[in-house]
Amino acid sequence: MSELKKVSSNPHVRDRDTTARIMLTVVAALLPATFFGIFHFGLRAVFVVLISVAAAVLTELLFELLCKKKVTVRDFSAVVTGLLLGLNLPVSVPLWLPAIGSVFAILVVKMLFGGLGKNFMNPALAGRCFLLISFPALMTNFTYDAYAGATPLAQLKAGEAVNVMDMILGRTAGTIGETSMIAIVAGACILILTGIIDLKIPGSYLVSFTAFVALFAALSGRTVDGAYLSAQLAGGGLMLGAFFMATDYVTRPITVKGQYVFGIFLGFLTALFRIFGASAEGVSYAIILGNLLVPLIEKYTMPKCFGKGGERS
């Protein structure tokens, strides 16, 4: 009997990574976009981001203390949610707005559904969509100091010419963290090199988006060329959404085939919203709708168990 081994429950394969380490790596990867947003928009961007992060952390802490649950703020997931939400806000918003968005994201979308690992959609994007629906005028006001007027995507939708290089470098109007494609891609490289994410979802998202936006634009009578497609890729929150929010461990499919299907679906929806929708954007709503369909995607892409489902001879 002494030779018997103890059999524990799954998972049997473990990794040294912890939730806190992963979240801190995501925070580090978001720093290039955060610092560029502060450089680009000024000191007020610091207050918007800090209030968003502080409200997210305090909401999670207070909920757990009041409900006598285990305190989990040390896993830094609330920090990531608050930071992502802050980067998705215009710098001109009232300072109470990021607080409301973070409270909704953490309390309603995350904690009321059981906390980290049980939320059914990305909390930061849910908070942003909640603010877009509740305060559309404030959330679409990108006028601040030298940057006034419509965003490049709005200009593109109206048929106006845009400077693609300005969009890549970040010399445009927009939300705090979405303007510089270079800063976002630099952060994404950190996630890829550290193994936090891979290119299944971002790659299929961006490739399918390019194909669908070219198709839909041609069907609507627009001129499609390299400059137009480059502007669509560099504009808005596409890169931020593709690398930092569509890849969220909790709300993405767990199957390999499902991740490709998920990315293609996001590309289709984003292109559809941008070309035929009333708004020039579409990333947030596309990812939210994709999150809701993840259980269905997983159902039809789950590998068959060994020894089951084989064809009869």
C-alpha cells in the first residue's frame, strides 16, 4: 500500500506563470501606448487613466470586502481593466466618466458574474460600450487643444483624404491609447515575445478585416487602394483591440480552430460596422458580440475525444 501514488484532480500540467505575472506583463506592454498618449495629449491624460485604474481597483476591493470574499486585487486584473478602459477614452471626457465606466466594468460585468475567469465579455470593452450608449456626446468629442475636428476614420468615411503616416505615428485625434499604431505594435511585440499571446486571433482578425473591408468598400462604390486599406488598419482602436482585448484569456475561445473562427468573425463584423454602420468605428461592438458567441464557437470547434466520433467501416 505504501507504493500507491496520490492522484490529484486536473490540471496535471502546470506552468510557473501566475495571473499576477501575466497581468503585469500586459500592463508593461500597454505602457508604450500609455506614455505616448500622455505625451500626445498632455497631463490631463494622466488623470483620466489614473482615475480609471483607481476606480477599477477600489470597486473590486470594496465588493470583496463587503461580500466577505477573498481579496483578489493583487492579481492586477483590475489594473489591466482600468488601464484599458482609460486608454479607450477621449482625453476631453469629464473626470467622473472613467470612474463610472470602471465601476460598471468591474462590478456588473466581472464581480457579479463570479470574478476573474467567469465574466462573459471583456470588462473594459463592456465599460466603454456602456459609456458610449449612455454618454454618446462626451464619448465622441475628440476636440482637445491642437487636435480638433473629426478622427481620421470619420474623415475617411466621409470620403475625405487622410494622412496615413500621421495615423501610424499618432499625430491625430482619437482616444488616449489608440492614436499611435507604432506604440501599440511595440507593446504587442512584448506580449508575443513573452508568450502571453500568439498570432492566431490577432492575425486572423487583421487579415480577414483587410479582406472584408476591401470587399465591402468595393461593393459600396468606394475606391479601394493601398492607402485606404492602410488607413483602415492604422485607424481607430483596431490594433489595440486585436492584440490586447480580443486575446483576453477569459473571453476568447480555448480551441485552436475556434480562435481562428473568432478572429475571422471579428474581422467581418468590424468591416461591416465601419463600411455600412453609422459610426466610423466598430472594434468595441465587434469584440463584445464575438465574446457572446464564444460558447457556440467552442461547441462546434471542440476536438473529438479519443475513441469517439470515428466513422464506421
